[in-house]
Amino acid sequence: MANTGLESTLMQFTQELRELLGNQLLAVVLYGSAAGENFVPGSSDLNTAIVVQRMGFEVLKKLQPHIVSWHKRGFAVPLIVDRNFLHYSRDVFHGIL
């Protein structure tokens, strides 16, 4: 990744998720323009998917207070999926887990 500011932002985001979700967090996936060469700093959103062991109200409750601050740092509202969802959607999400 050539943009060190972007890399630092993503590392901080990932660390926050680790602290919030602990062992429940399985993966953080960057997709969209930031994952390729079309990213425009200050203009492009950071699109992420958060993969957890099991999706439920407790996960949403832990993440909700942070959505506004993440948005201010350029993150779109993350896609949150669980292992079971990926298992039954593996034809679409092949290679994530």
C-alpha cells in the first residue's frame, strides 16, 4: 500500500475493532476504490467488511457508538457479516475465510 496515511488509518481502525470485539472478530476486509488504484484521498470512502463469529445485537451495540467517528475519518458504514453467512454465500465470497 503506497499511501502511508491510509495504511495508518486502516491499522487504527482494525485495532479499534480488535479492542471492541475481541475473539468475536474474524476478519476486516477492505474493498472498493481504496483496495485498488482508484482511491482519491479526501474524496473516496473507505469501504470495509467486518466478519464476526456470530452476528447479533451485542455486536451492533458495541460498534454503533463508533460509526460517527469512523465516518468522520472517511469510512462508509461497514458491512457486517458472520461466519455462517459467508459459509452459505461462499459462491460469492470465495477466498475470504
